[in-house]
Amino acid sequence: MLRLALTNLGTGDGQTLSVVTPEVEARLLRLIDNAAHPEELLSRAVSALVDASPSMSVRDRLLAIATRRTLVLRRMVLADPQPLVIAALEVLAARYAKDSKVIEALKLAAAHTDSRVREAVKRTNQRTRAA
């Protein structure tokens, strides 16, 4: 049932009216935080956030999934390119590309050695420019 519900969410382009209500957004964030489901479902939950209204709490949660800070110099680095991380980067690029806290992560993703990471940011950057 959960898989079916998540299949129908997050299929928008992030440019249209939000179909994810604040209540659904809160449930998606709890689902992601719980991490008791397969990564495929968690990735779908993250992808569904593209249709949520932009908010700092969603942005910060996505940044926490996609990045981490180094211990010594506290520099931002990307997390390992798992499907959940790639989904978070796609939503960040689609909804928060002009946010000063997100720009550094997107630059790191655009220069990443993994082509899946570069493509996720490239696709969404093209979508953002087209709007």
C-alpha cells in the first residue's frame, strides 16, 4: 500500500502547484527519518518532496541526506551516491537551486566522479532553467 501511494507522489516537475500538503510532507519526513523501510521506498518518499512547498525543514533534511561535513575542516562533502542521496540531490536541484545553503552541494554534485550524481543535477538544472 505504501509503495502504491508513493508511486503517485513526486511525479510532478516541481514547478506546478504543490500536491503534497503539509500533513503529507510531515508524514514523508517521519517515514524518511524512521528508515525502517527499504531504500527504494525511502527514495520515493524523498522524490515526492519535489511536490511539497519549499521549506527550510525539508531543505535541511535533504541536505543532511545528501551531504556531510568533514571532521577536521568541516568542509561539505557528498554522501556516498546511493539512490536515497541521488533522490535528495534531484529535489534540492529542482526546488532549492538558488538557495545559498544548497548551491555548494549542487556544485559538488555537478563535479562528482559518479555519472549518476552528475546526471541527477544536470536533469533538474535543465528543468529549472526552462521554467
